[in-house]
Amino acid sequence: MAEIDIITKNFKEYKEIAEYSFNKEKYNSAVTLYYKALVELCDIDLLNKLKVIGANHTERFEMLKTVSPKLFKISSKIFRFYRDSYNKEISQTVAELVKSEVQNAEKIVFNNEKDNNMD
């Protein structure tokens, strides 16, 4: 299986389980999984544009800053909530924000893919 296919499969899995967790009011798990889904979206975008992905969050953020400022903004905005999900109680409001931002990122990435396939 190609790297992009694995990453896309991972994205779908993380998002599906994030939504399940969200619906069960398990907001810490939902935020963690939504952020993991976002990372996969970022990697899809980076692979499409640069043919590489970051080895860690720092590298990924640096590449996104340059080639995908909208995804960088989303990622950096909600990164603290992802980190908070490990040792703080996440509220429904925060989980809704993270969910919404991941949905925005999904639109950006998959609209970019459509645009790239039309070339």
C-alpha cells in the first residue's frame, strides 16, 4: 500500500473514532484523536505538495508555515488543546472547537487534492 493510502486510511480511522468518542462525551479522547486526524491531513497535504512529511510536530509545523499557511494556523491553534488532553479535563466547548477546525482542515486538504488532480 502506498504511503498516501496508509495516511488516508489512518485519517479516516482517527476521525471515525474521534466522532464516536465525541458522541459518547469522552472529550479528552475525542480531542486527542481529532488532532491525530489533523496530523494525517497535514501529512496528506505535505505529501501532495512536497513529496515528504515531517518527522515530528516541529518539522511538520515548519513545512506547513511555508506551503500551507491555513493548515499551519489550524494546527498551531489547536495544538495546545491536544497537549492539554493528556493531563487536563477537556470541555465540550473545546472539543467542539477542535472538531470544527479539523473539519475545516479536511475541506482545505481535499479541495487541494481535487485542484491538483485537475492539472
